[in-house]
Amino acid sequence: MSHLSTQAFKAAKMAVLTVSDTRNEETDTSGGYLAQALQQAGHLLADKKIVIDDLYKIRAIVSNWIADPEIEAVLITGGTGFTSRDTTPEAVAVLFDKEVEGFGELFRHVSYQEIGSSTIQSRAVAGFANKTVIFCMPGSTGACKTAWSKIIVEQLNSQHKPCNFMPHIGL
């Protein structure tokens, strides 16, 4: 059974944010993976940034992307754990018009198959704000590969059926 319709693929313009106190462009494997993966899927990379684990700096960047009509999806890696510096969910969730509860639930379910009960330490979240979909996932490249390949790539494919997120973003 095919989960693809015959309608034309629509590319989305996306931004990637890496939240980390230690990574730079050379060591940002998770953000690099997401930037490469979205382009390989046919989407456009509109922006890519790295920011330290600071609630207000994260929120400022994401707020600017939400306000930008050219950016339709935001992929955030890092800051979803339990250390005192991990504030991505707190920084971003208050910006949501609607939360996508199923993303975190499904991510942890799929991740459990790969890493077992350690997945419970992930506070992956997603939501919509101003017709922009935002996905927050852990900072490991493996977690980003899991989230992208098992969930996000299909939901950002206008041909995926029976439904996908594309009608709900700024396209």
C-alpha cells in the first residue's frame, strides 16, 4: 500500500537551529545532518544557526523565524534533556499556537526501539506558530536521524497520505 499521492511535491523553506554551549559549524553534526537531509528531501534551507543554551536567545531566534513569512518549518536540535542548561522546550513551547502532542509521544516510541528506556530523558516537542511548524529534538545526530527519517520527512511531504502538515504551514 502506497502512502504517497500523485499530487506534485511542494518544497518548504526551513530553518535549522542547533542549541549547544560547545558546538560550532565544524562540530555541529546534528544540525549539519538536518540541513543536508531536508535538502536531499527536496526542501530549501532558508537559514541555519547555532545558539548557546539560553532560553531568551533561543526564543528570540525562533520568534524571528516564526514572524518571517519565508520560513515554513523550523528544526531545532539540542536542549531537550534535563540538565539545568536544557531549556529548549521552555523557550519554544510558549510560542506555539497549537502543540503537536503526538510528535513527542511518537518520537519516544520509535526511539525506544533503538535506545531503550533512555528515551524517557527526551523532552522532544513540536507545534505550530503563525503557520510555521516547529520540531524540537535531542542534540544527538542519531536522535535527529530517527526524528527526521521516521516522522518529520513524511509529515513535511505534501504527497504523504492520508495526511501531512503541509496544508497547515505558510505554503
